[in-house]
Amino acid sequence: MKNILAAAFLSLAAFGAHAERADSLKQAVINFDTLDVDEVTQTRILTGNVVLTRGTLILKSDRALVKETPEGYMSVTLTANNGKIATFRQKRDGGPDLWVEGQAQRIEYDERAELVKLFNTAEVRELEAGRLTNEIKGPFISYDNRREVAQVRNSATGESQVGGGRGTLIIAPRRTAPAEGGK
């Protein structure tokens, strides 16, 4: 899945690393408890502890709807049962131990449009060597990978609403403290 769930989710000026591009050229391996396939519509419904792996990308949920266009583009909708979450984790380009991970009750990815949407209790984090570097939370997060544009809205509908929830952006310091005794 081309640039799926790029770390540039967080590309609100300070963020800019991309998901590992080599992942889009690898096969997707999906483990599940139950599978229903409709070859006419190229639709697959997977349920029960679904784990999709493609290169460094790992998607997990209770249910996944996977569609494929005649040109080979995939769209994936991950949904979690009540009280649970759908998750993703993927290595980022730009260094040996850079990762992006996130979670929501529903995650939608359209490979052709390179658009990712996270609904309900959405969170996305960037990590470097296991250390949190950036984090964003909100009821709705959308990222257009082509344009590198992120939107966070206070309602899971994707529209801001009066009295809706609030988002949180955490930016870890990039500088380190000066060495003791130094200035």
C-alpha cells in the first residue's frame, strides 16, 4: 500500500518523515479467524484477530474490509469491537529506528488517493529509538499523503462541531540539554 499511514500524518510543519516506501512493493500477508471473499467485487471481509503485515507495516483490528480495484489499488477499512481499538505501526524512512504508530476505533485507507482517516479516539505517534517525539490526538484525524496535509477535527464525522471534543498536539523538544559544565 503506497505510502500507507505515512508519518507525515503529523506533518503540521514540524513533522515530515514518510513511511517506508519499500513497503508498497511487498506482498500483504493477512492472518484472521474468518474470511468471506467476493471475487466479482474484489471484496474481502476478514474477522477475528485480523493482522495485516506488508513489509514493516502492521495493521491489527477485530474486522477488516479489503477491496481491490482492477488496477490493483487497495482500500482497507479496519474496525474494532466496542471497547477495543484498531492499530497500525510502520517504520519511517530517514533513519534506522524511526516509527509511526496509531490507533482509533475505525481506520480507513484509500491507496489510490493516498488518503488515511482515523475515526473516534484517534491517536498518531512518532517514535525515535523507542522515544516519543510527536503525538496528536483527536476525535478525527485525516492525512492526505500526496499533498502532505493533515486535518484534526473535534468530531468523528470529520467536521468541527460546536461543543465537540478537543484535540491534543504534543511536540517533544528536538534540542538536548547542554552538557554539564558547558554553556
